[in-house]
Amino acid sequence: MTNSGGVSEPPRQAGGESIAGQAFPWLLRQKITVPDRVAGYVDRDELVSRAMPTRRRLTVLKAAGGFGKTTLLAECCRRLRQDGVATAWVSLDEHDEPAVLDTYIAFACQSAGLNLLDVSDPEGTSVGPESRVGVVLREIQTLGKPFVIAFDELERLSNPVSVSLLEFLLQRGPPNLHLAMACRQIPDGLNLAGAMLDGRAQLVGTEELRFSKSEVAKFFDLSLSRSDLAAEMDRTAGWPFALRVSRNWLEGGAGASTDDVQDIVRNWVESRLFASLGWDDRDFLLDIGLFGWMDAALLDEVLERSDSGRRLQSMDVLVGLLEPVSGGATESWRLHPLLREYCAERLFRENLQRFRTIQRRIAEALGRRGDTVPAMRHAVEAGEPVLAGEILERAGGVRLWIRQGLVQLQAADRWLSEDVISTRPRLALVRCVILVMAGRLDEARKLFREVTATRPVRNQGDRDADFEYAVDDGIVRGVMALYGGVSIGSDGFRTLSSDYARLAESQRLDPLTHGFMEYGLCVIHQLKAEFGPALKRLAGARQVLAQSQYMTMYGELLRGQVAMAQGQAQDAESHYRTAQRIARKSYLLDPVSAPLAEVMLQELALECNRVSSAAALRNVPGALMKYGVPFSSFATASGLAIELRLRRRRIDQALTVADGLLEFVRDAGLTSLVRYLAALRISVLVIAGRVGEAERAWRLEGLPEDSKGCVDLTGQGWREMEAVSCARLRCLTARERFEEGRVLARELSAVAAKRRLRRTLMRALALSVVLEQRAGEPASAVGHLEEFLTLFAESPYAWPLVQERANCAAVVTRFLDLNPGSPYRETARSLLAAMRRVDGGPQLVLSERERDVLRRLEGERDKQIAAELGLTVTGVRYHLRKLFTKLNVRTRAEAVRRARELSLISDDS
């Protein structure tokens, strides 16, 4: 049995603040800290030089346990840092799953000096391990100087996906990245052969790590006689661990075989180390073998002593085997891994009851310290999975997510057995949140129904338990609702709103949970365009939410969304930037926070017509499909993904994206997103000229035919209302049902004005310009344009008009001709210029007939084009001359090439 004791942790830093503002436990510091030099370290300059990671792409130190791999790797890293080379360190273990390992890698690189606080995924879309590591690799490449990442105890990495993450680093890393790995065995799936064969990697093995005769003499401070030195070499064969035990015992030795290291360790510990200990010290050493990291207070509490620190320091046999742990405010240590594994295994064999008792005490002590996840691990090692569940319940169950973030809740969930979950409803609710956040909403719903059906309505014997369950139940229902599982107009959503309001008034809630309830109500109000109540509640909860960086970040995002909807672009950007700064600090811990902040900023930039390329978010929100994302965020990302393609006239791509997203939300059961995405898709169909198909889709989706149903905000959120109303207005305009369109446009404008939905109002006005232009009412079109220009003076949202540039450009030109003294002339000119810039030039407003001819230029003669379009050859050539002028080209081939550059036709057109 290896490492039976699991891992315990030192106390939190001063003030109780954990790394990244409550986002991660103190364990992270230990995982990414280069170990200090052990006492009695011997300089091996030649070996250090040979193993220096910067000499090649990959350096592998491979040998059995106790050969000093960690010591050598740490020495290389320390020297590199002294020379100014940025060097990151990651200690690996069996529990490093991909979503956790990439966090360690990123934090290690950040701690080594890589600037990850001011960057995020430049696409703003990708989430998950490879994306975070991808951000790291891009920043390393940008650094332009050697950067080293060292991985210790590589053989403990058991998850194949985690191994593939290291393979990704090796294969995709920039030329200035150097990797170093220390291991007993190379994990399956890590292909080092190619790097070895082409000279990019070097293996430092057992024989090189073994101490030479002169090094052994130096290790013993040149105090051995020739015969004693020869005997020591015979006994130890230069095995560093054996030499350490021998030196501590004074003298002794045996040969070291790499095939049966555990037997050798057992032999040496029993014959040399334990031989010099009394029974009390021996038992003490076996006990502390269950601690991964320890400090005096933790040892005293668990072992029920008062002298643990002094006793450790007085045990001379542990010199060099008791390694100091740096990084915390309290002095802490850890046993050499081989000795720790041996002690845990021996105690397990000799005294199983004692083994479990100590493990249980460690679990309880760490639980009291608030180190929930390692506490749960020790409880499971003690054979008490129920205790692991109790520890999580005492830590708040699902509220651990609010306090410490999603990564911590995911880590805690891994220590919950199915049996424990089936008997403890609050823990089943934890699993529900984990499933929602993994994008597995159907499974979350099923489990939630099972919990609700099997739990008694009221626990007469424990009112506190009832209340705690009610709080957790409310949190989970809120998560499922706001992450797309419940329609805003449903009874369930209305019940949720009233329950949150009731819980927010309770005096029994802790401050942070109270703040979460207030935040939930803010989100509900924001979705329904009730911005006053939303901001009022958010302001009231601001001080409480400040206790959590996560909640502060989401609060800023919500403020930004309100400001954006109200047309307050500068305020919106300010809030988004604040959220982004927090998100980037948490980006390495939270797989979605930074992309969400980036998406909101990109949406605002598009609204102001500042986005230059759809490539900025080309994967939005495909990568987000892997994770749970709140309705507003997913809706924003979806709309942005579609509109960015429309901006570049890539209508077919926009439709493909819309089709894929709609299929996804249907399959995932995200009912609150179906209508929204269906409406976006219908708008794209109309823009593509497929009006009949758009109308069929409208009827199939059961969308409202009347204008009041479109603008109703009692059963849908404001984004959904906007998307449905705009899609309907486009359909009516395309079918020349202008009077019905005018009625809808007036009602949409009235609702938008009443609710202070400036963005929606400006979109309604832009579509009204289109309607009147198509209806042959130029005066009315200009009138709506003037209304738009008035609003534009306060809210620089150019995109609604720019998007409709095919119809609106002529109206803007007419306005300029008719109003030489208007105060909005410069504004109108800037908008007209913006329309022309989007299409790549001042004359790229093509008629539908010109587009028809353009699509047929390659591969068809004028006669064929004329026959297909019902034109004369002279008519085709007339349109060709206009196209050549607008595209600034002289030949058909140049016209086709230029059209493709401007995305006017697709590559397969």
C-alpha cells in the first residue's frame, strides 16, 4: 500500500486568507514550491550541469525511489532561478485530474514570473485544460526567453488525460520552453521516444544518480577511513537514500536494486533507522507517516501531545529525511516520500485500528481548520466515507462552491461515495451542482427529482437540518434555473423567485449565503429587465459579496450587463474590466470566468462596432457547451458568435452556428434558451433571403404571431423578447406586411423605452428604418433615423444600423442631403463611414442582382448567367461593369478573388 495516509496540509496563511482570495487551499502553495535543500546536501556540480533543463527541450531523471531525483531537480531549479531563468515547479500525485493539473501548471508558471494576470484566452472562448495550458504556452512564447517547467514524481500521474496534457506541453510548446521530469517510471501515453531519437531529450538514469566513491566520502565529510569508505560503497552501492539513513545511524549499508526498492527501503529503515529508535519514537514516526505535510500544532492536536515540534527536531535520525516546507506563515515539514510510504504501510499492517484512528483525527482536525478536501481524503483513508460526507456538510455542502469556487467543490465531490450520497440528501445536491456545471443538466434534473421524491417533506426532529437543506435546495434550483433549465415564465421560476426572496429575509443565513441569495434575485430582476430592483439588491449585498472574489466578479458582470442594456457603454465597460481583472486572477482556477468576462466585453465592442474580426471569438460558445454557463452568458456568447459572422457577410456560417447551437440546447434540455436561439436562427434565415423557411420555423417553434406576445416580458427575459421581436419584425418586413410591422415596432419601442432598454430601442429603430425604406416611405425612414441619431449621441451603439447597412446607407445619405444644418450631420457621416468600412470600401453596397451575378462569375459565361437569372446578356454585362467599379477590379478573376477576400462569396461558391 503506497502513500496510505493521503495528504494533509499546513494551516492557512495569516488572516485565514487562502491563495487567490479564498479560491484554493494552502495545498496549492506546496504543490508549486521548489523544495528547500535538505540538511547535509552535497554539491554535485557535474551532475547538476548534465541535468540542467535549459540544455535541451526535455530532461528526464528516471530511477528507483531514494536516488535523489527530487533533490537534483530542485537544485537545478534553484540555480536557474538564481541565474534569472523563470522556472516553475509542480509536484504531481494520483489525484491530479486534468481540470486540477492544468490549474497547478498555470499557477506554477504564474508564481515563476509569467504574467497571467493581465491575459486570458485571446479567443475568449476556449475553456478546460488545454485552453488554460494554451494560454500559458502563448505567454511563454511571448516572453521570448528560456522558461522551465519541472514536474516531480511523474509516475504518480495515473489519469490518461492528465498524461496527455503533459504530452501537449511537450509537442506544442514553443522553442523557448524547457521541460524537466523526475520519475520512477514513465507513464503510459507520454511519448518521449521521438524527443530522445532526435536529440531534444536526455535521460539521466540510475547510474548517473548513484554517488561515486569520492562523493560518498564528501557526503560523510571526509570522516571515513579507506576501509570504512570501501565498506560503505559495498553496502550502499552509492544509493543516496541508503547513505542518508546510514549517515544518520552513523554507519551501515546494503546494495540497492531498482526492481525491489520497497524491500530495500524496508530493510534499511528497519535495520538502520528504526534500530536506533526507542519504541516511543518508533511509534511516533509511524504516526507522522500518515501526514503529507505537518506542523507542530496539527501534530499536537491529532496525536494528543504538546511536544511534537520539539520531538521532531530532536530526532537526529531524521536529519535530511524531514524536509522543511516553505511558503506559509507557520513552520511546516514533510517526511521523505519513501519513508512516509513505508511508515504508512507498516502502521496499516501492524495496527489497523491505530492507522484508522489517526487518519480520522487528521480528517477532523483539518475539517475544523476549513481544509475540507484533504480532510475528506483522510476520512476516506480511515475507512469512514460517511465522515467525509459529514465534513463536507459541516463546510456548507454546496455552499463550498460559493466560498471557495467550483474547483474546490469538484475536488470534494470526488471523495463522496454513491452510498453516502444516497443516504444524505444535502450531498446529493452537491452532485447536482457538479452535474450542472459539467453541462449534464438532464442527469442533474433526474438526481434532483430522486432526492426530492425520497426526502421527507419535513424533518420534525431537526429544524436546523430542515433549514440547511432548504437553503441548499434553493441554491441548486437556482443553479438549474439560471443555467438554462427552467423557462422564465414557468411556475418553477416564479416559485424560485419567491423562495429566494424569503430566504434573503432570513436572519439565520450566514452573510455570504445571504449575499448569494441577493445576487440570485439580482439576476432574476436583470433577466426580466427590472433593472432598478436588480441594482438596489446588488448594492445592498455588495459588502457581503466582497468576501468572495467569485461573487464580486459576477456582481460586476451583472452591473455591466445592466449598463450595456441601458446604453451606458462607458459604465458597462468599466464594470466588465473590473470583472475581467478578477476573472484573470481566478482564470487558472475557474474554467469559465475569464471567457465570460471576455464575451461580455466583445459584445459591447460589437454593439459599438469596434470588433474587427469574427476570429476573435470563433469558438464561442462551442467550448462553453462542455460546462454549465448562466443563461445571460450563453445567450450573449451565442448571439455574438452569430452576429460576428453576419458582420462579415458569412451568412452560411452564421446559419450553421445557429443550427448547431439550437440542436445543442434542445438535446441538453436547456428550455430557456430554445426560443431565444430559434429566434436568432429565424433572423439569419430572413437575412439569407430564405423567408419561407423562416416562416415555417416560426410556426414550428410556436412563436407568437401577435405583437403583444412578442414583446411580453412576463414570460420571457429581455434578451429573448428582443430576439423574438426583431426576428418577427424582419419576417413582416420581408413579406411586405408593413402595417403589422409598424405596430410591432411601435410596441417594441414602447416597452424598450419603459424598461430603459436602450439597446433594444436602437435595434427597433434601425429595423423601423429598414421597414419604411422597403415600404417606399423615405420620409418615415429618415424620421426613424433621426430618432436613432438622437439616442446615438448618448449611446454609441452603431451596430444596429451598420448591420442593416444594405438598406440604411441610402437613408443616411438622404438624411445628409436633406439636413445640411442638422446637429447630427457628423454623427450620420461617421455611421455612413462605418458601414463602408465593414464592407471594405465606400461603394460596397451591392444589390441583390449584383450579388446573383457575382456568385456565378467563376465558371459560367455571360449567356449562362443571363439564362439562369432571366436577363439579357447586355443586362449581365451592365451589372458586371457596376461590380468592377465597386470592387475596384478590372477582370472577372480579380472580382471573384476580391469578393472572397471581403467574404461576399464563399470559397465553394
